[in-house]
Amino acid sequence: MPAMLEAIRAAARPVALTGAGISAPSGVPTFQTRWRGRPIRDFLGREFCQNDPVGFFEVYCAMEAWCGAPPNAAHLALASHQVPVITQNIDGLHQKAGSGKVIELHGNLRKIYCRACGIETSAAALCADLRPLYAAGNHAAVLRRLACACGGRLDGDVVLYGDAVRGMDEAMALLDGCDLFVVIGTTLTTYPAAMLPDYARRRGARLMMEDRDCVAALTEQEKDAKV
Ligand SMILES: [Zn+2]
């Protein structure tokens, strides 16, 4: 059995931090994926979203299609062992795998809300309406669809560059009582998530990291399964 899986089974209160690497085997692209010749992350700034909502939601709807990916064995392993998850991912695959506790530091692609009145709606429904409008080049209709009945403008529930990360207090509270912190599929280049491993270690948690083969780290090999 992989050491990480064994440690999760032995731990009293394990917690996981996950990043893009855990969703890659599901076929979810990363922010390095190119869009119109540039990394998609270049389009995910708050300023761009505010100045060019038509351009922004075209990228958003391309990303919303990622939510259709299936969870893989690594997501399923964390869910079946009931490991609370802190994630940098916005694809919703942990919830789809059945994880009960998921803190989404960077928000999610599923929800759309109005900046003025706060009403929530589904991104899948919005993007289903928008895609044909983009295909037809009807940008005036796109803008009309992005207007809420209250007069405000619809916005994605994703944390953009320039926004504050969410749920850090909740994430740290989770780590206060944890005895094993597994860091999966992230090279921890993004702050403040990158400070969480040190935070957990200072509180006495054992730290394990895997940023390459997330599925192998969390699933039993066939020869072990027979034992
Ligand atoms: Zn509204």
C-alpha cells in the first residue's frame, strides 16, 4: 500500500490540501493551458473581468466545461476515507467524488451571483445560454444576459487574481486539530495556501507531500489489494 494511503488510514484526523495535479488525471486543464495564444491565467484578473465582461465570460464558459470531468481515483480515495479537503481547485470534483467537507480557497466554477443583490444562479445554465451568443458574435446579447433583473451585473464565484483568497480562517481551524496533513497535486507556489504546511507542522501534524502521481499515492496496487 502506498505510504500516503497507509498514513491516512492510520491517522485520527487527517486533512488534505489539493491543487491542479489531482484533477489532471481527470482531464482538467491547468491555468497554464493556452487560450487565444496566452496562458488562461492571463484572463483571470479582476481588472479584466470588470473592464471586459464579454471577453471574461467567454473564457469563463470555456472553463465551466471543466466541471463536466469525472472525479478520478485520487478524489474518490479522499472522499471514501472522509478526509476533509482544502483545495485550490475550482472544478468541484471533490464534491462530485462525495467529499463532505471541502474548503475552496479559490471559489468555484459552478455558481454565478449578482454583485448587486447577491442572488445565485447556476453557471451551467448561464453558459448554456451564452455559448451560442458567442458563436454568433452577438456581444450585445451577451451583455444583456449578464445583466441581473435588479440592474446589477452577474459575476462568477471564482477568486480572481486581485481578489482575496477565501476560507483561510476555516482552513487553519481545521489544521489546528489535525495529526496528518497530506499535500497533493500542488507545488505550493501560490500564497497564502503555501503557508498552510508550515502552519500544520507547527501545530504538530505530520506532513506528507505528493505532487506527481496523485492517483498512485492514494490507491492500492493490485498485488497489495489481494492481501
Ligand atoms: Zn441582482
